[in-house]
Amino acid sequence: MIENILILDTETTGLDPKKCQVIEIGAILYNVKHKAVLQTLSFFMPCETNPVEHINHIKAEWTRCNPNTHSALCFLRDMNKNANILVAHNASFDKKFIATIPNMEEILEKKWICTKENFTWPVKLNRLRLEDVCNAMGVPYVNAHRALSDCFLLASCFEKVVDLEERFNNLIYWIDPNSCDTGLVLT
């Protein structure tokens, strides 16, 4: 039975986790039954440059102002302990970048559900971008491409899904926790 999920999003300096890095993490501990946000977390991870500032609007110098990255990562791991599963839009992207951060094993080993690939939305979608999901669900797509904002966009979409608990509980058994692409297990 799914009680709490950890909605997670990362912002990065590019698309390749071998060459780029995580610069922002956002997370929401969300209760599925009550459709309630229980905890939130947002923090920067330091970088020297951000070549995609024009997309995520994060200045590299901002990321170097955070004195407590270690404490934030500890809190993220604690939030993870209170969640049954992790949820992300384009989860394979976020999971690959989370894998570049030391001591994230518990997060990486938990089952992940991708709202782009695995989750069935109750609306017709022509494309699978978060913007398309929000538009189809009647959620204003604002402040996008900031980690916590994108988490709140997903949470707002979940609030509109009448049978949210059932959808997660039916889906959880088909997700492979060891798959980096969070694909369905075909057995």
C-alpha cells in the first residue's frame, strides 16, 4: 500500500551526467491518500558555471552561497525513509544525476515511478512533457525548470487525479527498482 511518495526533481548544468552536474534538488514528501504536502526541501549544490542558465535561470554564484549542502542531503535521505516510492517526471534523467552524488544508495535503491513513462494520467496527452501534463490537467505551468517548482507542478496535477491511490498501488508492482531507466518489468 502506497502511503507517502517522495516527489523529486533535479536541475543540472546539462544533459550528460558524465560531463554535467546537479545544481539544484527539490523534493516533496506527499501523502497520496490525503493529497497533502507533508514536507518540502529545496537546495543548491555548488557549481562553477551553468551553461543552461537560460533554461533554469540559476546563476552559478547562487549555488556557491549554500553553506549546508551536507545537511540538506541528509534531510533528503530522511525524507526518503518516510516514502514508499520516489516519483519524478522523466525519472531516468533525475536518477542518473542522483547517482553522481555520494551516499545516495538508499534513494537509488528505492522503487522509482516515472510520471512521463510509467504513470497513466487520466487525460489524453499528445506529448509527455511536464508542461503538456499540466495543461491537460488544468494546472497553470508557471515557474518551471526550478526543482521545487516542478515538484509542486506534479503535486498539483496529482491533486486532480480522483483515483490517485489506486493508480499508484496498481503501478508499484510493475516497476523494477534496479532499473536506471525505471522501465516496466516484462516477466
